[in-house]
Amino acid sequence: MDLRGSVALVAGGGSGLGAATARRLTERGARVAIVDVAPDRASTVARELGGTAEAFGCDIGDGAGVDDVVRRVARLGPLRVAVVTAGVSDRAPTIDRSGDPQPDGHFARLVRINVFGTFNVLRSAAAVMASNDPMNDGERGVIVLTASIAAFEGQAGQLAYAATKAAVVGMTLPAALDLSRVGIRVVTIAPGLFETPMVANTKSSTREGLDRVRRFPHRWGQPEEYGILVEQIIDNPMLNGTTIRLDGALRLPSM
């Protein structure tokens, strides 16, 4: 897909995987809409990228708010790409060491952002993309979602996070089948451990334990490598309805 003259929306584009993806898509000639719950972060990235990027503040868990932002983004030009990297990963055991249950609201908060938020962007972006003029093979757009390898190997304390990321994996194929009639592809990336703000506060002991089970490369992933895969998904029309692990063969221990 030639992105010149097209618009790409990156939800969670104010930092980490999203910011790196926004940079890659800008270099490809797209006009990038950086959507983030923290407007100041979105604005900072937009300024770095120059006149082809615009910032939008939005909590993707708010469906009406997402609809409004997507409508505003669509005024910038034909929306051809939407990438969802926004999410949260707070840990909480099912019951704590005293036997008390997980705090009320923890699970619901992660579902609201990681599941409903992802779906909000997916449905709203798809509705706009469906009216685009078709490109090669009748393609009108590409939507890239973000899960995690925790969807397959969730660790202790990750019940809510693993469940929400498994839900993103689960929505990928049905969404692709639903949207195939209008020429929109849906692909999910399941990253392993990447150097992002989300993992910046990982305890050193936990990080050392994870480092011991690394395969190759023997390091944590770089956000730019996520952005590269987004580009490759956009460029390869046969990638559709699937989840791609981006993890250097890492398999998470139960911990």
C-alpha cells in the first residue's frame, strides 16, 4: 500500500510502540494522527514529526470519544491505516497472600481499556475506511491491533492482563472475516518484552529472571522493531486475520 497522501491513526502514539510506529509511517509519507490519553505526550511526538503529524487526546475506553476523534482524523484525508498500541498491564493476583480476592474494579479496568478500547478503535476506523476508494486488490484499509505473548503464556498475577490480550487475539479473525467484504485487513501483533514505558518500572529481579529465558536476540525488543512489522503488514496483502508473535522465541515462565 502506498501511504503517500493517506492518513494513519496510531492509538497510543504518544510513547513506546505507538510513537515508534508513528515515526515509521511518517517516513513512508503518511499523515499521522497521534491519539493518546495524555494529550501532552501526543503533542510532543507530533512536534517531533513535523507538519505531517497531528495530536489528539482521547481515552480509547470512551466509545463516543473515539468516534469523535476518528471523524476528526478522517477530515485530514483518506484513513487507510489504524494501529492500536494503547493498553495497560497492571498486575494483581486472583487472591492475595492473606486470602483476600482481587480488588473490585481491577479486572474491569483492564477490560475497558485493552478490550473495549481496542474494539472502539477497530469498529470506528473500519466504518470510515469502508467508504475509501479501493486500491490494489480492492483494498481499502489495514487495521493492526496489539496483543501480547501473555495471551498465550500469562504469568502469575497476570490473570486480567492475559485475559484481555487473549480477547484481542480472539477478535482478530472474526473482524477480518467481517471486514473482508469491504477490503479491510485486520492483523494482530503479539509482542514479547520491549523497551517501553510500560515495562520501565519492572523490578530488577523480575527482569533478571526474564533475561535468563531469552533465546535470540539476547535482549529486549526495541519499539522500532514493532514499527517495522507494522510496515511489513501494510505492505503484504496476504497478511490478514492472523496474530504474529514478535518475541525472539521467548516463552514466558510461570513465575
